[in-house]
Amino acid sequence: MHTAKPPIVFSCVSGCSDCCIYREYYPSLEFGKIGVLILPEEKQRLERLARKKGLALRIIPRLAVGLKGPEKIIAYQMMGKNADGDLCPFLDLEGDLAPHGGLRCSIYKDRPAACSAYPVISEKPVGLDAHCRFCKKHSTTTADRDGLQHELESLSKIRAAVKAEDKLHIWRYATATGTEKNMLAEGWVLEI
Ligand code: SF4
Ligand code: SF4
């Protein structure tokens, strides 16, 4: 009798810090690289944490809603500190390593909800971001919910907060960040 293999439970790949380092061009190259998604209620707290640590932090808008223009910002983004848009300013490059051997987040218990949710990107069925090194290693594996409760809760929180209001247009902020030549100028672009 054929028995299905049990899904492999998610855990960070030994020594990996990819999700705190690399940022992607999204939704296309022209929009530039995106930063870590920051909810409006998280922005000031992160700015305070950066000030306390003497870190330069660049948080810019990400999504807004509004009929005639970007009237209400529903998400911000925290940009990487390198010129190419990579490397989270809160990643500790000098201290002790995390238990899995990767670099540590210097604000781990206060990290943004997007970091707490990662690599979960969908709830039913549970889907993991293909950019995560765990997924690259176990590409044929369906993740189960074991060990992902915290990530799933954070994802629900983000979905509830970023839900665009009915009948309003969505505006996306082009970051002009990265090494591509034909990026849009930094600023708002009407999406829908
Ligand atoms: S990319 Fe995936 S495996 Fe690597 S640190 Fe991030 S969550 Fe863990
Ligand atoms: S805030 Fe922490 S967990 Fe989030 S990307 Fe930066 S270093 Fe990584």
C-alpha cells in the first residue's frame, strides 16, 4: 500500500539570512525593489527603535487607496540600507549568530508583522514564498501548519490591515531602488 510522505515541517535552513538581506523587484522591474512591508501602526515604533540604536532608517510608502489620488496610506515599506536596495538595517552583522547559524535580527521580538509572517504567504492551503531557501531546498514539499502558527497569525493581521476599501483605487509607490536601468521615477502609480 502506498503511504503518502508526511510534509516536512518548516525550519530555517542552517546559516541562512536571505530574507533579511535580499529584496525583490515587485510587481515588476520598473517599480524598483520593495522593502519590508510595514503597517501604518508599526512605522513610528520602528523609527524609535532605529533612533535608539543610532541606525539610519528609510521608511517610504508602499500602498495607498483613494479615488483622485493616494489619499490614505495603507502600507509602508522599510528599505534596505545598501545602494542596490538589499540588507535590512536591523540585521546584526557583528554579534552572535542566531540558533540556526544565520545572522540575528537586532529587534527580533519587536520585528514587523511581515517578518513574523515570513515565509508564509497564503493560509489555505499554507503556502510558502518560493524565494525562501527552505522552499528552494524542499520545492516539492507542501508545508503543513505545524510550527507555523505564529507566522499564520501575523499573516492574518497583515491581510486585515491591508485590505483595500471597496470602490477605492489602489496606488502603488515606485521605489526607484535597485540596479535596473529603466525604473520609474520614485512616486505613486495608479494600479487599479
Ligand atoms: S529565507 Fe527562509 S530559510 Fe532563510 S532565513 Fe529566511 S525564512 Fe529562514
Ligand atoms: S527587521 Fe529583523 S527579521 Fe525583519 S528583515 Fe530586518 S533583520 Fe530581518
